[in-house]
Amino acid sequence: MINHPLIDFQGKYVIVTGATSGIGQAISIEVARQGAKPILVGKNPDKLKDTASRLESPGIETLCIDLNDHAAILPQVKELSRKIGRIYGLCHSAGIVDTVPLSSLSVEKIKAMMSVNLIAGIEMARAVSRRDVMEESGGALLFIASIYGLIGMPGEVGYSASKGAILAASRTMAVELARRKIRVNTLSPGLVKTGMTDAAFSVLSEKHRKELEDDHPLGIGTPEDVARAAVFLLAPQNTWITGINLVIDGGYTAL
Amino acid sequence: MTRTEALEWIANLFEEAVEVIKPETSRQDIPGWDSLGMLTLMAALDEKFNIVMSEKELEDLNKIDDILDVIRRHGKLDYA
């Protein structure tokens, strides 16, 4: 009996945004371990180079893009595809959070979060899913959302809005792109220890932080916990999974 | 807009290589020219050339030359 691996990306290209830190970096490492060629997207060339060197995987590409420059996304992805060939997948992991109460929220802060968390994600999807960019047999798009796109959290009005919006947009993309065998899913992590969440939670009181940690029955997560789930949703073998949101939160929303 | 530029514009619209898009290329041979592609074409003609067409009018277009004709009729295509 031949033992087929459950997951094998077979050298397919997967673009990962936010690849130089936190969850995005962990996903880049994990997809590479499972046989993909990751294309690392970030805005800092030195950090991209550093992450690429740590992956120890052949065929890694980097794409230096400022995700706030929405007009640059499509031409740069098209150009890269012309150079290296068809792309199989996208994981939009780049995100920013600005934790402030509603009274201190500003239009600029909301726009900044929407720009990266939502608009850049949709633009990346638009570029990667083009018929002249994506593999003709189909592909997979994955967006790293958040449980705060599903439930309320004080101080996260703008962030919640951006993550809720990408959840909604993904469902429509899933329906629209299914006929081309392009699967679109989202992952909603709970509290994961990264540089970004450290910054977000540094403004909270010690008591509030402790409460948040206690609210996760399995404790707070690691980027690797999220990366394993991301690989599952992106994997070429999981051809019947689309339009779902996988909550991975150590039991936070089960309480 | 020249005919070459128009063909490039249409190729990009339907996400096809420009070599594939010729005046005689039929709708059936362009995967991106499906029902959603028609909506894309409708929006793009409006945005790029200020040409407003109904879905019914767009349904009557069967090959690339028909799209060129529409652009030409609205005076937006140079006669080469």
C-alpha cells in the first residue's frame, strides 16, 4: 500500500504577507517544511533577507512591497509571476492593530488598519487569483483574521471592523472563485504571543492581561499553532474546504 | 487608443496573454469572458471610455472584434 502524505505542496509557490515576523513568519517556515516554495512579502528588505536565510529551503522568493501602496500590489505580483511562473496560493497574514478605546479612535487609525488588514488583502487576492497568475488547475487563498472579527473586545473597534470585513469578503470570494477551483478560507486566532500582540496588550493593565490569558482554557497560543492550521487550509490535498473560518483560540470562544 | 492598445487592454481585462487576444478570437475561447467577465467588461467600458452598455447589449458581443467595434463606434479607437 502506497502511503501518500496528507499534506505536500509539491514545490508550489505560496505568497505569504507579513512574512518577516510573528504568525506570517511561522507560516512561511511551515509551508516551506511541507514542500512549498514560499514567496515572502514584506516592506523591509533586510528583514526579508534575514527571514529567507532562516528558512533553509530552496526556491524562496521575496517581494518587497509596502502594502499601503495598493496600486503597486497587482503589477508587482504580475511581474513576479512572469519571472518565476504560476502561483498556487496566498496567505495574507500582514496586519496592524491599534488598541484604543472608541473615544480615542480616529479616522486615520481606522483607515490605517483597514488599509493593511482588509484592502491590501483583497488587492493581493485580486492579483494572485488572476487567470494569468494563478495555476490553471486552481489554488488557495487564506486570510488571517481574528476572533475579534467575531466577538467584541474593548479597545479593538477599528481592528474588529477590519477583521470582520475580511471574514465577510472571504466568503464572497469563496463563492465567486469556486468555479475556478480556487478555495478561500480564513483563520481566526485568539491571543497569540507575537511582537504585535505584545505591543497591543502592553497598554492593558496587568489584571486585564491576566484575565485574558485565563480566558483561554488551553493558554495563549504560539505562531506555530496558527501556522499548522494555516498549512492545513492551504494544502493542495484539501480540495473540498472553502468558505470556512477556522477558529483557533485555545478554547477562548467556547467559554 | 490604437487597435494594439485596445487588444492589450482587453487581454488584461480578461486576464489573458496578449497573444491570445485577436479580433477573431471568440468569446468561447476566452475563459475569463464568462458571466462575471461580462460584468467586468461592462464596468471597464464605463470607467475607461464612458461607454454605458446594458447586459443585453453585452450578451450580443461574440468575439473580440465586436468589443473593438463598440469602442470604435464611440469614437475611442483610432483608425489605423
